Amino acid sequence: MNKIIYKEKLSDTVYLMRLEAPMIAAEREPGQFIILQVEADYGERIPLTIADADPDEGSVTIVFQVVGKTTQLLCALNEGDHVEALVGPLGRPTHIENVGSVVCVGGGIGIAPLHPIAKALKAAGNHVTTILGARSKDLLIMEEQMRACSDELIICTDDGSYGQKELVTKPLDEVCKWNPRPNLAVCIGPPIMMKFCSETTRQYDVPTVVSLNAIMIDGTGMCGGCRVTVGGETKFVCVDGPEFDGHKVDFQNLMNRLSAYKDQEKDHVCNLDKFK
């Protein structure tokens, strides 16, 4: 079992937790994730990206949005409580090197998995420009953490309540026009955001990495639910990724699969409730 060391509410439905997991904290690398199980027996196993880790404390940080039964159960726990199990680190870590200049773009909850990547890229000696996007100021998360690992921080909100009233693609386009232009872009957020970020950077031949973690289910490559098309080939996000070349991802196929059961989900009763 893993003890909850710290819990913080970041917005109406988004929470940050630090969990006791010394072995994972010692081994994890940016871009990797864990599998978490809140309850024993019939508890669901869900993948969550590691937003940070502290080997000295022996903890990993997760950021999650309350959207289903398991995240509701996780949200109900408090400091001092325990989750049943954590497994990790899983997934292929981000390739980190000093390439010169990097632009990191995070949207919504995608800011959480972007944080350890931006932090590692900065530590490797890169000049890091970060662009964060949210629907409103109240929904913007981890601003101070991202500011601490960035040379420049640009904030966009859809309603103009904070920062620029723009989509993240507008400042991204401006950054790509710099001379010299960025050597790498890392974009994590909703699929539609990553799609248009990738189209923006494609115009300037800026290599672009995206994380497709939102489509993962069991996280071990056994269910096949996270299959995506990258460069015309079928890949599995949990074992081949979660990061891929944004210029090669078939985002339309990805979005179609994510929304395939939207109508059925409206009236769905979670099977986990049947075991209570």
C-alpha cells in the first residue's frame, strides 16, 4: 500500500497528490507513468503520468482530473490514507539532451505531464520557452512550477481572464518565427490542441514531440485499446510511447477512437458499482 503524503486541489475537478513510492521515485524518468489501484479486489487499474518525483522523500507526484469512478474514489482520500497499489515506472522515457532552444506547450491537464519534461530539458542546458493554455484563469494549473523551469512563460486563456486571449497556437507560431527558431517543440494537451500545434510547427520544420497518454487504458500493452497510427504504422501508446513524432500521428483517427462511445457513455452505469 502507498501512503498519501500530500493532497492539493488545483481547480474544481483537478487534484495533485504526492504518494509514498520510494522505488518508483528512484527509477522514474520524465515522460513515464504509473498504474494506480485505489481499492483491493475489484478496484480498477488506471494509468496516470508522473508529474514529479522526489527520491529523497521517496515520493511521486500525480495530477488527476475527477472524471470517473476511480478518480472519484481517489479524490475522496486524504493525507494519511493509502491507495492499494502503484506499479511503475512504465512507458518509454522522454529523450533528454541539450539541443539548444526548446518550446514546451501545455494545455489543461496536459500541463502536469509536461512539467517533468520541461524541468529535465532545462536541467540539460536548454533555453526553455513555455506556453500554457487553459479555458480560464481558474482552470490553469501548475503555473509556478512551470515558471521555475522556464526562461520565458507565456499564458493563454480562452476567455481572456489571464494572460493572452489566444489559443496556444498563436504564440507558438510567433516563437517558431524567431531567428534562430526552436530546435524542438514538446506539446501535451487535448488531442485537438496537439494536432494544431503539430501543424503549426510543421510549417517551420521544428521537430515536435506529443504525448498520447489520454488514450491509454490498462497500460501494459495487453488490451490493445491504446492503438494509434503513427507514420502509417500501428503503435500502442503504453509500450511504444506515450510520446511520438507529432508530424506523423494520425490525429483524426485518434480523436475518432476517443469519441467512438460518447453516446453510450452518457447513460452508462459503471460496472464497479455492481460489486458494492
